[in-house]
Amino acid sequence: MNPPTSGTFDETDIGRAAPPPDDLGFGRVVARRSRGRLFNRDGTSTSTEYGLRAQRTERLYPTALQSPWAVFVLWMLGAVLLMNGIFALAYAALPSGSLVGAEVLGITDPFLRAFVFSTGTFTTTGTSPIHAVGITAKWLVVIESLAGPLTLVLVGGLLLARLIRPRAQVRSSASAVVAPYNGASALMFRCVNELPSQLTDLHANVSLSLFEMRDGKRERSFHQLALERSQVALFPLHWTVVHPITADSPLLGFTPQQLREAEAELLVLITAHEETFSNRVSVRASYYWDDITWDAKFADIFAQSTGESIAIDVERLDRLDRLPEGTTSVPSARELTKKG
């Protein structure tokens, strides 16, 4: 985490103070020393670990699994072409006459001749009528004959792992809103499954992180938000996750300015059962104080459909309908009374 910009911290507090409730496992040290948001918008952590080696090799596998398909294909293709190019340069550097037979194919360029031979050796598809002559050239052929299939097996393994990996692609709305709800107001966001695979038994866990004054010190605190519905059995269309701002809500009486001063952040964890691979999957998201919109409500997401079926337009997921200024950004007398 980033170092503290203000305040003091006593390491002895670790032993004598209990961790704050609902802290999601961060602990008291993180709660007192961290500044700024804890997670990025997509749910990835903003924290950093020092004292470890670079771990470049360990990062390759999760990066290969999580990168977009276009990026994955380009990287794999680039890696194979790079290895073929290196071997081609090695063949081209050999004395004249080390590769013979290219005349039949009409290839006169030395590098192209070497690259064609390298590709056939690397992929084990054959190099006829080109063949290597000499001890050095033969050794290069042996090395490439081993490196090529191993590389292709590695690429094939990564491809297979991507295809069989259980995953969820639950897209959350670009912003959360504080909108009128049941005569009061509520904090809400909505989400939709972007993959054709079915998700069932969804559970939502939403926590609120904000800075509060405790014993004269400004400290981060965590609050578990009570949801109107914390789980749904089926997820065929979309789900609007709602936290009613009641007398028990930590957001009761808050204004946008107070939310900003408290550096509020919503931490969202959604878990579900993915039916294709019959596994539990999870999705994280984060809404910082400036990702929360006041005096607005979500626009209608339902669309016209053929027959009697129900349909939604995912492109409307982020659309908002503006409300008169002060509708939710100014606490009502009822909220102030409950807070008092």
C-alpha cells in the first residue's frame, strides 16, 4: 500500500488492538496506513509487495490466461516467428553450401532460404527438398527439432487451458447511483453476464470503505452493506444490487461532499456457479466516491422482443436518467431525524 501522507502509526497497536469489523481481511495496519482506493475499477488490487524477485516466469501463465484473445494470438504467433527468425539467422550465418536444394524452389535470398528451412524443421512439417550439409548445420537441425515441438506443445497447452478455464465475465455498470427507493433512497448498481454460459446461485457481497474520526484520529473503517437481496438463484438477464439507505445504513445523511471527504469506496465481490464447467467463479469490482452518481436513476434496460419473451439491451446498462438537483444529494428531513 502507499505510505501514509498524514498521521502517525504505532506498530504496538498490532498486538493490542482487534482488527476493524468487516475489514475483508485487510487488517488494522492496512486500515490505518492506506490512502486512496484499495482496488482499481476492475477489481484488481492497488497494493504492492516488495522483497520478492521479479517473478516474470510465474506471471507468464496467468497473463497468458487472462489476456484478450487477440493479444494472446499475436503474442504466441510473434514468439514462434521470433524463434524461427533466430534459427534462420543461425543457418544464414553458416558457410555457403550448408543448405542445399533451395534452387528447386527458386529461392535465392539467403535469409528466406534459411527461414523456409527453419520453419519446416521447427514445425516438423518437413523441409524437402532443402536439406542441411555439415556437422554444424546438422547440430542446429537437432536443436531446432527438439525446441520446435516443445514450443508448439507449450502453445497448445496454453490454448487448451484458455478454452477449459472456468470464467465469468460479469459486467457492472460504469457508475453506482443513489436513487429514490421506496419513499427514501438507495445506493445501487447493476450487472449483466456477458458470456453465453449460464450463471446460477449468485451471491453479492458489498462493503463500504471510508475514513472516519476515531479518538481524534482519521482512520479507515469498513462497513458491510445490507442488501435488499444478496443472492439470486438465476441470472438470465441482469441484476440490480440495491442497498436501501435506512436508519441502520452507514450512508444515512451523507452528501456527495461528505462522501468525497471520507474517500468512500464500494468493494464488490460476486460469486456464482458456472454451469458449463460446474465450478464456482468470482468477479470483483470497485466504485470510488467519484464513481457514484447522485440525483439520477438507471434508465430502462428492457427492449422490444419478438413473441412473448423478455429481452434487455446490454448497451443500456450504463444509461442514467437525471433527476432534479437535490433529489438524493440533499438529505431529507426524515434522514436527518433518523441520523440524529
